Amino acid sequence: MASNPITKVTAEEYLALDRAAEFRSEFLDGEIIAMSGGSMRHSELGANLIGEVRAA
């Protein structure tokens, strides 16, 4: 069975890659993790939730 080693990157390397990237990602403990894209509906739900929490 072939192993797939995880290559760790530095914060500086991540920032350089992120600036040129087409898609969003996050950096966690040296690993680059792909993030899903947000939608207008997702933003609306988040804003409504924050409003409800603030009102409470």
C-alpha cells in the first residue's frame, strides 16, 4: 500500500500560496485545508443567527 505523506508548510509559505489561490483555504498546524465556498443563503442564515443571539 502506498503512503501519502502530509507535507507541512510554514505560515509564510501558506500566505504566499493563499494570495495566488483561486479557492479559499485555511491553515492549521502546517496543513492547508480546503474550505467550501459560501452562498448568499449561508450568509443570510449566519446574520439571522447573530441577530437572534444578540437579541437574547
